[in-house]
Amino acid sequence: MKFKIISLLFALLGSAAHAQNVLVQDAWVRATVPGQMATGVFMKITAKNGGTLVGVASSAAGVAQVHEMKMEGGVMQMRAVAGGLDLPAGKTVELKPGGYHVMLMDLKAPLEVGAAVPLSLRVKTAKGGETRVEMMVKVANAAP
């Protein structure tokens, strides 16, 4: 019971994570079924002074990458984003199903509805530094 309360608290905090330059809102990860080894994470990111999302990590997965889905020659393609994802100053970039998103692969365990999943974002700022955003994301079966 105590674990569920702590998980819920972190999940609620994960819906709006802050770092000096970066605001993350509405973060969620798609629930999985036993045996499923990958899933997507979705959110809205705003970098006050601009920057580039250059890395992601989660202790829930062996591999975490920023991906993009797009149509190429009539076929939906999904690939890791090379060089990072541009975060224009003051503009919100939405990571959503069917577009940019974070892929968690080589999952360590199924991600059940109501679980909290740790996620770290590494953003290279427009001013040359880096900022890290640590958050917990909530699990959802579909977009909120």
C-alpha cells in the first residue's frame, strides 16, 4: 500500500517536471503486457531559452532513445532521431503517438497501469550548457 501511494505521488509529480530551462508537462508511458519488450513515452517539452533533447534514460529499460515516426514511400517508418530533437526557444514540442516520442526498449518488467516509471532527459541548452530533467511518468493505455 505504501509503495502504491509513493508511486502515485511520483506519477503526479511527473506530469509537470521542471529544470531551469526546461518544462515537461503531461508525461505518460504506454502500459505493456507480459512479454512486451518495448513501449513509448509521450510528453510536452518547452525549453525557455531553446535547446536540443540529446539523450534519455530510464532504469525501467535497457535502452531509451528519442524516435520519430513518419510516412516514407507510403510506409510508416520509425527511427532514432540523429543529432537530437530541436527544442525552439519558448515553443512547446509535443512527443506523441505517431510522431516524435521516447522509446523504452529491453524493458526490465511489464509496465502496468498505475505504475510510475523513472525517466531522465538530457537537454543541451542554446547557451552551451546541459540540463537534466528527472521525472516519473504515469502509465496510460491511451493518450490522456
